[in-house]
Amino acid sequence: MSRNAEYQFVPTDTSTIEALLVALCEKLTGATIQPGSPDRLLIQWVSNIIVQERVMNNYTGNQNIPSRAEGENLDALGELFLEHIRPAAKAATCQMRFSISEAQESAVLIPAGTRITDASGTLTWETVKDVYVPIGETSVETQARCQTAGVVGNGYSASQINALVDLYDYYSECTSITESDGGANEATDEEFYELMRASMDGYSCAGARGSYEYFAKQVSTEIADVVANSPTPGVVKLYVLMDDGTLATEEIKAAVLSACSADDVRPLTDKVLVEDAETVSYDISITYYTQSGGSKSAADIQAAVNEAVAEYMSWQSAKLGRDINPSYLVGLLMQTGIKRVALTEPEFTVLRDGGDAPEGAVRVPDAAAAVERLEAELSAARAAQAHLEETAFAAIAKEHAGRGDILLFQPPMKPDSIRRLADAAARTCGGLAAVFAGEDGHFAYALVRPDGGDIAPLVRELNRTLQGRGGGRNGFAQGSVQAAREEIESFFEKQGGSA
């Protein structure tokens, strides 16, 4: 649901206020106020002051309405709801396997807080509790949590986290055995507002459909949709869909099950299950026709059509039980500049969301062959882009070799690209590499110190001075700031850095 547009409590038209003041002044003085006269100039000045006050009145009024409030103002309104605190960023987790060289006659402790990282040392992870390798065994499995909260820790594949930082007795090897997941950024204003609305269903324990869905969505801001149904009395099945249109991972499903099975959430008579929705495959087959002599080139139209198809697939899989609706695709295609379109597939298909189908699973569209084709094209494009980026990053790093602390500005880039550039530059410059990518007013950043030195104080001061958000440790930090380029340069000059 989109946030509501601002409501105008009082009008802010300067000409109307000016005309009213002129009429009142002429009525009181009996004289005509001429354009350009001192009296008229004074009235215009007063009108501008009144308009400014009215603008502030409108802003204040809107900031007292949850659907329009922003930032700290929305946080303050949280006390009116059950969900009264903005969900903070959450760290990603994964399952780790720790091994010893040979079985021992006594259990071997792997203490809570044991740190591990990936081969490049980009992020650091830590175990969440004490575990023991049992007598006669050579390995044990436990959960590890990323020390940097947010989505930055998601997507590390099994075996990618395999470098031990804190040695333990008889260590031989360690490796992640599941893909890291569950990391989430701090809730945006829109996400927090939707949780506030949904929290009205949570004043009692779960039981009603809305209550179960509310408690499930609390697990992560990356959850896009949840459907709860009861196929048989006393059994509640939850189906979870993520922001990118994929089904929830095992980590997320386990977290949802835990959240909805708590004693103060689940009615005693309910058995709660978290299951995968049934996917429904569909193909996309279209023929489009262009306008002869049109202003757009064939290549531009082809790119626009591809974007429209990708947007349709994203929309189609963004909600559980959404009917496969080709009309929406036609609408998107007709905005690309084509003359007309003949659509063969998909056909309109009604899907169930579990609300009226007690014996059936929730269904979610799956683009099947269409997705495979587009994914192959996108994968090739990403690989080519990554190669070009690596070449460019290497050239930039070489240019700044041996310069010590450096500050680089780049056009808007993805967070991973910013991190990789900062990492490449840090390896050659011999000091702190600070990369800011974006446009004046908003920059994403990555800071890397090759020696792994503590940069937490610098990051805290940066976020405080430049209205930033983000963090990190062990020589790496990532986040964003609301500041102009000149302000960023001034900050690093005061810190002793160089551009």
C-alpha cells in the first residue's frame, strides 16, 4: 500500500491571501492600494510570511497522521499502535560445521562468539552459543550470525564462509553448510506504517488470520506477503513470500515458525506449520508491432518491451494467490511505444490464496520458461557487467596505488559494486579507501582499511555529521549519507584524509 499524499489543511495560494489583505486594507483606509506602491510591497511581504506559516501548519498536521508522517515523526506516532517501535536491521544467519583433527576422549568446546569469515574477509560472522564436539565425534553444527546487520550478509552460498578467525582446540576446518539468509535492513517508513496498521490484529494472541500474518511479517522486512489458512480444525498453515518473489528460505521459515509458535502468540489448540506455496508455471509469448516512422528506434523499443515483461513477471509473483492476468502485461506493453500487441500466452488463470480452499495449498505464479530465458539473458549481462566493473576497478586502484588514505566519488552503483571498488582500492593505496557513489544529496558508501583496523569511531562520526546510516567492523563499513559532495569532502579533510 502506498503512503497517502499530503493533505492540505489550509490553502497556501499567495495571490488569494494578497487579494484578501489588499481588500481589507482598502476597506480600512478608504484608499486604493496601487501595484508597486510601498503599501502593496508590504502586503506582498506579509502574504509570503503567512504562506510560509501555512506551509508549516500543513506539514505539522500531516506529520500527526501515521499514513503521512515520516522518520522520527512516524516513530513518535508508534505509541498509538501495538507495533510501536520501528523494526531495526537484522543480521543474516547460516549453519556452520566446525571440525577437529581427530575424535577426542572429552568434548571439545567451541565458545559463543567464535568468529569466522569468507576468503576475502569482507564480513565477519560469530557463533551464537557455546557448542561442543561430542566425545568420539569429529564435527558439530551450530548457527552463526553476521556481525554486520542488514541484507549485506544475505546470499553467501554454502561453503563460502570457511575462514576461522578465533582458533579452538584441535581445529582442522570449518565451513558454512547453508546459504546465509534472514538479514534485513531497518524498516522504511512505508514498511513501518504497514506493520503499524497490521499490528491492530495483534492485540490478542494469534488465531485470527490477520493476527498470524502480522506476527509472521514481524520476522523480517524482506517478507512481502503471508497467507494463513486452516485446512483442518486446529491446524494453521502459513505460506511466506519474499520481496523478490521467491519462496521463503529454510532460515526464514524456521524464524516464522518460531515467532508464530510462541506461548504468548499461538492459541494452545493450534498446531502451526510453515509450508511452501504451490508454484504455477506459465509462459509468455507475444508478437508486437511498431509504428512506421516513430520517434523511437527498434533497439529502444526492444529494450522497453523487455523491461515491461520483467516488470510484469515481478508484479505477477509479488503476491500469493494473485491471478495470472495477461491484461496487466498488455497495459505495460502499450506504454513502451509499440503500435499494438498480439498476446498468445499467458491465459487468464484464477489462483487460490487458501482463503476459500480448505484442502488446497496456496499458489503463486512461476514464470517457468519465460523466467529461464530472461534469467539466462540477465545472467550473461551481469557477467559482462561484472567483468567490465572489475577491469575499471583495477584501473582505478592502480591509479591510486601508494597514495595512502583516498576518497573516491562515483556515479550511482549497487552496494556490492561499491564494496568491491573500495576493497580493490584499499589493497593498493595502503590506507583507508572511502568510496561514495550517488548524486548530490544522497550517497551510498563503503569504507575499507586493508589492515583491518578499527573504523567504528570514524563511521559513527561520519553518520552523525552527514546524516548517515550504516556500520561495520574489522576494517569494513557500508551505509549511506544524506549530504552534498562538498560536505563529504570537508568531513574527510578534517579527518586528515585526501581526495
